[in-house]
Amino acid sequence: MTKLIFRGTGDSQGVPRVYCDCGICAGARSPQGINRRLRPSLQMSNEETGTTWIDCGPDWSKQMELAGLRGIDRLLLTHGHFDHIGGLVEWYDVCRWTERRGEVYCPAEVIPEIHARFPWLTSRMAFIAIDEGLRIGEWTVRAWRVNHGKNGYSYAFRFDSMESGFKWVYCPDSIDLTEQQQEPLREVDLLILGTSFYKEPYARESRSLYDVTEAIEHAAKWKPGRMLLTHLSHDIDIRERRALPEYIEYAHEGLAIHV
Ligand SMILES: [Zn+2]
Ligand SMILES: [Zn+2]
């Protein structure tokens, strides 16, 4: 049995945003603030295969403390943006002090981007391309490239269980997917999708993620069994469901799902 636990459900700046005094950010400043959110990451734990961590933003060490974890077994990365890789420098130090070699799995084209930003990581971390797929215990993992609007590209991951047949997708950063890019998202048991705003007022060319209204529209076509929204900015109050159908929910930190 594999357990997924959300460890970060915020957007690239997290909630609260440093400069912002809006109601959501003000509420999130209290330690119990329901809309307090760290940068996006997901923990995937399994007795046999240990802890796989997906994306490693700059809140990584805080997330590990909150999770009560002293180490992870491997890391999967969707793309090279700071909110998804900033914590690599912290994991590097952990690897150095615990004298182990970190395993980082990501698509080949992401590897040189990370090396350009943090060139010293390779002395303590192995970067392994997963374009041909990856197997983690019962799960086959497939990464595919998705449009990320003005921010270029990201990858999404699809996990298929060879034991139960359960299918789930992690797609935190995407917008305007082509028909082909949408194919692996269709009719999965669980779809985790990034949506930063409820309804983005900004010009299309300046955007980089779907908003919640677009997610609702696409979900009617993709037909996931359950859909969880993450990568949520200070625009989202998770207590307000507005037009969300029953099978779509906002994720929150600590939310755990058995898959
Ligand atoms: Zn992001
Ligand atoms: Zn991104």
C-alpha cells in the first residue's frame, strides 16, 4: 500500500506572500492559518520502497521537520523552476553530512538546467534520466512534457500500479495542454493538478498555470475519479468551494491518500 501525503500545496511564493496584506495572507500568518501553504511537493511512502519525494522546493527542510522525517530515499523532479528545486541545496548538505549519495530522477532535459544553477550538487547526487520510464515497486512511472505557458515547459508524471491497476497523475505546473499532452490525464483514478488562481484576470500570454474554472471545465472531459488541486496561491480560500463539483477538492498540507 502506498500513501501519498501533500507536504506543500502553495504556489511559487507560498502563502502568505512576503509583501502581501490581503485577507488570505493575513489569516495564513497565524501558525494555524488554514490557508498557510508551503511550496509544492508530495511525499509518496511505501513500506517496500521507502520514501519518494516529488519536487523539492525551498521549503524542503521545513517540510521534512513537519513530516517528522530524517531522510528520503529518492527524489522525482517535474522541472527546473526554483519553487520545485530550491531545496536541492539543502538535501545536498544532508547527503554530505550523512555520507550518502542522493538519487534524483527527472527527464533528461531538466538535468543540465539544474546543474547550471547548482553545479556542486553532482558530487553528492546522482541525476538519473527517466525518459524511458521508471519503476518504483508496484508503480510504473511515466513522465511527459506539458506546456507551462510563459514559463516554458514542465513534466507531468503518471503512475500505474501493476498490482491494483490504480492510475494517478501528478501535474503541478501546466496550461493549454495539446490534445496529445492531455491523453495520459484521461480517466485516471486520481488527478492532482496545479491551479494557482480561481479565475485568472491576467492576459493569456502572461499566464503559466490553469485556473480553477478551467480545471473544472477540463475535468468534465478528462473524467478523473477524484481530482485534487494544488499549487494554490493567495487567491484561494480552501474553505470556499464555489463551483467545485463534489469529486474535486483543494488539497491541503498533511492530506494523506492511500493509493
Ligand atoms: Zn511551480
Ligand atoms: Zn514552474
